[in-house]
Amino acid sequence: MKLVIVESPKKAKTIEKYLGSDFRVKASGGHVCDLPAKSLGIDVNNNFKPEYVINEDKQRTIDSLKADVARAKEVYLATDPDREGEAISWHLATVLGIPDTACRIEFHEISKKAITNALASPRHIDMNLVNAQQARRVLDRLVGYKISPVLNRKIKSGLSAGRVQSAALRMLVDREREIRNFVPQEYWTWQAQFAFGRSKIKGNFEEINGKKHRIGSKEEMDSMLAKASGKPCIVDTVKTAVRKSFPQPPFTTSTLQQDATSKFNLSAPQVMQIAQQLYEGVEIDGDHVALVTYIRTDSVRVSTDAVFMARDYIKNNFGGDYLPASPNSYKTSSNAQDAHEAIRPISLERTPQSLAGKLGKQMLSVYKLIFDRFVASQMTPAQYNTLDIRVGIQADEESNYGFHTKGRALKFAGFTAVYNDVKPAEDEEGDISTPVKEGDEVTRVSDKTEQKYTKPPQRYSESSLIKAMEENGIGRPSTYASIISVLSKRDYTGKEGKYMTATPLGEQVVDEMNKNFQDILDLHFTANMEKSLDDIGEGKRQWQDLIAEFYPGFMEHVYAAYKDNKPSDKKPDEVTDIRCDKCGAFMVIKEGRNGKFLACPNYPSCKNTKSLGQKVVGTCPKCGRNVLEKTSKSGKTFYGCEGYPQCDFASWDIPAPYFCPECKATMKQVKLRNTLKYKCTKCNHSEVVGTDK
């Protein structure tokens, strides 16, 4: 018997059908070893040697795998093809006593061809990748164990800090304060209607003498209207052109999360949960089938086989005009690891239409997103006929007011035919008529002016935060969703519709860390650390050297923080995320003769008070609103959606933000020491979603 060990039971089920009866496929269920939960687990005086222990919930798995290894003629470690997967293989080899042979296999899609090729070329465990993971884990443990007590001492108990999520939190806090401190500025828009013969066109004022200009006040607006009154209006330019719109590259982890969260109202963790199922395999017509390639990637590269698969599909389904003369290629970001292909379908024979009714609605939507994006990436550009008419009003000798009328019409669908589902006829061309020509005089028959005010920057949505994290080098594809999840679970962030907010607690944490741990919050520092981890993974430096450079200076800040963070004699008021409706300040919790209540912190200048509202404990898996801690008529605590009665979700347990992927029941939050898990209330499915890092 030959044994293949993977991480996920679902993946094991998918792979087993491709292998003969001589193979057995077992799952480790993810990490089997980690640093101890009750102690630092790092010998800082012995070159930062980590102490690994078998996870409490994995002992039975290890015992079972040991028995399988003892019976097997050959053992293959087929954990995920990334740093974490390499470390899991290393731990498995160590704990199970697997010899240091070429036992590691790697594949980026779960197909018979990929698995057969992987088995034909096993390799040794890549200790460079293992060491990169060790460096990350040690860094995260040091930061979490050393900073968290400072926060607990100064703010309140139960708080924690993390190397990467603290930088992400800082981005949210900075944006929140930028919005709060924003001072709107007045401006005016001006739309004029011009007549020529029986025709009319509308033009928007954009510039003076060719330079962009914003009208800043009513006085300026009135002056410009007066100057333009009765002056001739001449068509200065009529520009027509054919513009091309090029397809986007296939998805990376980041761009998939960005697109899916914005289009389907899903959270980033929900998107990754669905994508993971598509990668590991789903039941289709009684068969367990994997549908997409590996989902944790920062590369837009695809294999040669995949390119020609796409080109055949395009030619057969859209025709030769939609197929470029040579394959489209895309440049991967300079700070990407580029270890894996972009996310794409394994086979284009499994179209979204063919899977309708066989996949859940959300899963089918995400699969169609991946399918369409990949096909479109290898198609010709769309073409548009464009028009730009400038009408000039010579207001005085020095000022010519420019009004622009712009239009666009589809000439050739190109890659957009994928998204429109119906391609245009071969001879169909979009057209924009040009009713006027240069030099024509037209008549200004009406004006529409409107007072407006500049708006503050938009809060981050999950989609835009992931994009900003990627652009700033914060985190990696495998961590974006978990960072957002952890920030929410720790009540450092909240939600207003689809937008993320930094809570008062989140602002307090950032302020406290800013006093002594500015490096941890610094985006450049965090990005450079990620680059250093990449260098370790490529064998360019030793992981202990990175920790040795970081640790002494970090500990100086820790000691300084303990000196600065003596508990005050008076316990500080707990700040809430509820704004005072009289002065706008965040209200605080006070305690009076009749119990706790909300009060404005600006007392006595503002004496506003309110009754204490309900505590937000999580995100509703049904609609995405906040879940509140409530009390039943019998006095028992339960958790319900703030959107009641529109949303009737309720649970006796604090819920996870999504339903169980196995049985669709409610998942509950379970805290075991420093580990946060989601556990199904119906079946045995569980997931580790956060640790002390």
C-alpha cells in the first residue's frame, strides 16, 4: 500500500478517485504541531529555537497516521503548495518518523494529470520554505506575547496585538480620522444646453482656456454666468476615435476577493471558504470533482496548456475575431512570489451553465466569476467609437469657457462578449453621430447650476482594504481574509453597510501602540518584513538572522512600554462606537445608581446621556449585519441579528460569519486558550481561524 497524506478530508476524497487501489489517501486536517499555547515556546537565548508540541486535537490523527505509515511501502506528503503546507509536511515527517527521502509531492490543481505528474517527480522537503514559515511564526508569537500584556495593562483585559493585522488596523484608523477631520469645500457644477437647428446637446463646464477649473463659490458662479451672457458659443473641436478596452488578467487571491466581495455581498472569509471548496472538490452527479486551481496565489501567470485550452474554447464558442493572433500575457507584480498559477478553471468543459442547479447559488456565482475572467483574459480587446465635442464661450478677452459633450458606443464586443453572454452579430458596429462640425455657432438656451460640497475619502470596504494591503505589501494571499476576520472578532473594527469602520477600541489600540511600537504599525516596516520572509524562502538569508535583527530593538520598546504603561489610579471609561447625537463625540460607559449608561465624554459642556445599548459580538451569517448580544424573556442570553425583523437570524451561541460548508448549519465561535475556532452546531466540521498572532 502507498500512502498519500494531504491536509483536507475533502481533498483526500477527490484525489483518491484518481489513484488505483494500491493507494490510500489520508488527511492531517491542517497543522499537527505548533508552539505551545501556555508559554512563549521560543528559546531566545538559544538562537530563537522554537518548541513545537502536537496540537491537543490532533493526537488521534497522529496515532492513526503512524499506523498507516507503518503499513505503507511508500509515503507521499501532498500538503498545500505554499510555506504553510511545506511546514506541515516537515512536521508530519518529523512526528511520523518518515525518512528524509524524496517524499514531497506538489500539484496546483486536483486533476488526474496533475496528480500523476506529481507522483512521478517527488522531491525533498524544501527547508527554505519551512524556515520562512518558522520565521513568520516566531515573529508573530514574539509580537503577540510581548505587546498584548501592554494593551491589557493600559486599556482593558482580553486585548491582543499582531504583527500584520496591527498595520492593517492602522490603515483603518487613519482613514476613519481623515474622514472625521475632513472639512467640506463648496463647489458648483454648470451644465449648459446648446441648440442648433432642431437639435440640442448638453455640455458640462470643465475648463478655462484648456485648463481644468472648479467653480468655488456662488459669487464666482454668478460672475461667470454674467460674463457668458449673450456671448457667442462656437464648436471648437469635434473629436472621434476608436478606443480599445483590454481584458484584465486572470484572478489572483486578492483580486478574486475584491471582485467577489463587491459583486456578491460576501465577506472575504466567505469568498475564501467557497473558493477552497471549489479547489478541493464538490459533489457533481455523484462524483467528487475539483473545479479550480490552487486559490492562494499572487501570480497572473497561467500554464501553456491552459492558454491553448482557452484559445480552443474561444475559437469554438465565439469565433476567430475574438481570438488574438498570439496569446495574451500579463505581468505579475514585482513584489509577488509567483510560486503558483493564477486562479482558473481546471477544465473549460465544465461551464457555469452546465453546473446550474448542481452547485449552490453563491458557489456557482464565484465559479462563474473565475471562469469568465479566465476566458476573457485570452480574448481580443473591446472596441468603442468615442466622441468629444468642445463648445467654447469667449467670456472675455482672457477667458474661454470650455463645455464638453462626451459619448461612447460599442463597436466590437471583444472580451466583453463573455460577460454579456450574447455576442453581437459579425457586421454589427456601434456608432456615434456627429451632429455638429468644428466652427459651427450654436445657441446657449438654458443653464443648470448646482451647489455641491467635496466629499471625504470613502471608508474601506473589505474589497478596497484587501487592494490597499496588497499595494502596500501588507500580508500575503493566504492571510488577507484571516486578517479581516481577526480584526472583527477582536472588536477592533465594525461595519456600516458594506464599509469597515475602526471602532473606538481599535483607535485606542493604535494610539497605545503608537507610543512605543511605531515600527509594528509602519506599513513600510511590515512590507519589508514580508520581503525578508520571501528572501528566506528563496534561501537568500537565515531565518534566525532576521529574528536576531528584530528582537533586541523590539524588546527595548517592550521595556519602555511597561514603564510608560503603569495602570492609572482611576480606571478609564470604556469608549463605545456610539456617537453623541449632540456633539458627535464617541460616548463612554458610566455607572450610576441605576446601573451602567452612556454619557458624552465632553461633560459638562455636553450633558447628553443615553441608555446602554446592546453589545456587538459578530457578523450575521445570513445577511452580513451585526449580531447583538440580547436577553430573552426568561433572562437567558442569546445572539440575534440587528436587522430583525427583516432578518430573523438568532443563536444561543456566538455565531461565525458564515454557515457550515458541510451541512449549512450555524457555526459557533469557540475559544480554546489562544486559539479561535469555528465549530458547526450540527456536524463535526470545525476550522481554526485565529491564534495569538
